[in-house]
Amino acid sequence: MEKTTKSYFYLAFCILLWAFIPIVSKKTLTELDNVQILLYSTIFSVIVLGIILAFQNKLKSLKNYSLKDYSAMGVLGFLGTYLYYILLYRAFSLTTASEGFILAYAWPMFVLIFAFAILKEKITLKKLISILISFAGVIIIITQGRILSIRFTNLTGDILALSGALVFALFSVMGKKYNFDKTISAFMYFLTAFIFLIPTLFIFSSLKLPSTNALFWIVFNGIFVNGITYIFWFKALEHGKTHVISNLLYLVPFISLIYIFIFLGEKILLSSFIGLMVIVIGVAIQSVRNKDIKKSKPKPF
């Protein structure tokens, strides 16, 4: 299998698993706050990634990294597995779901911008147009087709959601820049988040044990939705084209709607399929190469 093909295979796993975020939130936020959920989820992420390291016989490799390397992993872990979720969950507690999701899903656009600024990847008009079209599809899905009904009601929540998008985009691009082992780095990211979450819990929340039902979703979130997806995510970024990956991420909200229908019994509206079509159009525009366009032009006589 080619590296590029593997990249999109890993991305598909991320899309399918990240789409569970609304389900996990719905099943757990009724009895636990965001800090409690994040702490318990992070514990399981650290455990499962540690087990994977042991099975891969990579625990010995931990000593091969320098203090500078671990400092870089610590900064990335603080950004992508701690600060991002703290900002995002707090934003959802202040603003409406549609408002928060729209601003939070600006992060694939920020990935493209940071890739240009930090990784020196080329940015073109076609890339920008395709990203904006796909983002419009997300807005159609989230607002149920009532685009003109969007009202940004809570400035603090809006700023937090947008800040979270910026943080995760920066984390993704910086993570691509470093050539760390994907499993080791993911383990260190969540270990860093756990370290920061302990004082956060006692300052801003309290210790509360989850019920059996909530625990199931917390374990699922910690192992699959958060834990191993971080390995897949950086493997996808390693060999895939950043702008194409950014576009395909906009499929997450639509997949979420399917899960919501299956697990929560909510209907999928026609506007959701229209939004999906708009997202696909954005991805298709990005997939068409300039060479293909030139070949398709009729030759002059």
C-alpha cells in the first residue's frame, strides 16, 4: 500500500471515531462536568497508549529522547490534549451548540494557514475556495439549512471556541513538523494533559465517580475517540496532503448525524444531505489537478 493511500486510510479512522464526540458528550455531560470527563478519559488514553507501547516494545525507546524532545512533546500535549479540550468544552457550556460547532470547525482552515506559515506549504486560490465551500457545507448541516438564522449570542463562548480551533490547528501543524515516534509522542501528549488536569480538577471542579453507563462512554472516548486517533492523525498528516486532509475532515459533522440517528434516535434532515453534497463538491474541486484541467481543454485548430 502506498504511503499516500495509508495516510487517507488513517484519516478515515479519525473521521469515523471523532464523529462520536457529540454522542460521548450527550451520554456523559448530564452527570459529570467537562473537567471530570476529560480527566477520566485521559486516564484511559494514557493506559491504552502505554499498553500499545509495551506491545510494540517501545518502552525502551523512551530513553532515546532528549530533554529538549520531551519539552517539545510537553508543549504539544498541553496544546492539543489539554488546552484544546478545556477551551472547547467551556465554549459549549456558554454558547449554543450550532454556534460552537461552526466556530470550532474553523480549525481545518487554520491548519491550512499554519501549514503555509510554519511548514512553508504552498497555498493557492483553489485550496482556499475548496476549503471555504466545504466549510459552507458544515454550516448548512449544523444550522439545518437555516443559514440566515445564525446569531452569535455569547462573545466569550465564541472567542473560546475559535481559540480552541486555533490551538488544535497549531498543535497539528507543529506535531507534523517534529519527527517523533507517533505512539510515543501520543502517549506523552496525554500524560502531559493528565498532569495538568489534576490541579485543574481540584481548583475548578471536584472528584466524582461516574455511573456505569457514563463510564462505558468515558472508556470508549479515552481509548478510541481520543487515544489512538492521535496516532492515526499524525500518521495521516505525515504523508498526506494537508489541504486535502483539511477538506475531508468536514465529513465529521455529517458522520456525527448518522451516529446521532443510530444512538439517540434523532432524524437526519434533507439539509444534512445538501450540506454533505456541498462538502463533497469542495473536496472534488481540491482533487482536480491543474494538469487534468489543461488536458480536458480542447486544442485550437
